[in-house]
Amino acid sequence: MSDTAATPIFRVHFHDGTSVDISAANSLIAERDARKGRPGSFVKKIKLVREEKRDA
């Protein structure tokens, strides 16, 4: 792997219907960082964001 590879972006979904995008090396780190921002929340799923949103 090259050193110039971009850090992947993960979308962490919570049981209350909210989600947050986190840039992290892997999904476990993304979950950890998302839970720090929302203590007491339960994570429903974590997905890899394949491409960034474009401004319309």
C-alpha cells in the first residue's frame, strides 16, 4: 500500500435513526469515535462510504 492512500470514510448508524460520517483507519475505530460523540447511544450498523457526496 502507498502512503498517499486516503483514509476511508465510514457511516455509523444509530438505533435512533441518526448517522454520522467518520474518517478512520477501520470500522472499529470509527465506531469508537462515533460513540465518544454520542455517549449512551447504540450503534445499529457501520457502512463504508464508497464515494463522497457531491454538492448539487
